Amino acid sequence: MIGKDMEKRYFVGRIQCGEDREETFTIEYYLLECRDLFSIEIVKERTDVFGESEDVENITSYPISHTRSVVERIARILLRNAVTPATMYECLDDMFEI
């Protein structure tokens, strides 16, 4: 098993959702590099009206490619479409069926 210390994490971007409601969500997108393979991590954090973090969801994709630019392009598509951890695998499956 590969330890987290052997993994590199690169920030891709962040979006804020639901700013006009009582709860807001921040979704962050990362590239993970482990042994020359890149995957995507999505972290969704819910914040209440007082700015307190309530809960965090995160998910990491399967290894997608050896090419960082390819995986980063996919992560930016997920970011533009505000893909959440709950729907990431369905979106990746749809993208790879094309």
C-alpha cells in the first residue's frame, strides 16, 4: 500500500455554491500524483450562516493518466460544471464513454 507521504497534491480550483442561502458549499478540486499516475480529488465542505464548517465530503478518482495536463484538463471541466463528490464517478464514466 502506498503511503500518503508518497503522494503529491496540486490545487486546481475552488468554487462557492449557495451564497444566497443559509448554508453555503465550498468545493475544491485537486490533482493527486502517485507513482507517475494522476487522479482527481474533490472536497466539498458545507458552512453554516455563522461560518462554521459542518461536514466535509471528499472522493478520489481512480488513476486516470500518466499525463498531468490531461488530468488537469478533466479536473477543470469538473470545476466549471460544479461536480460534487457524489457525482464525480458518473461524470468520469460519461466522459470516458465518448
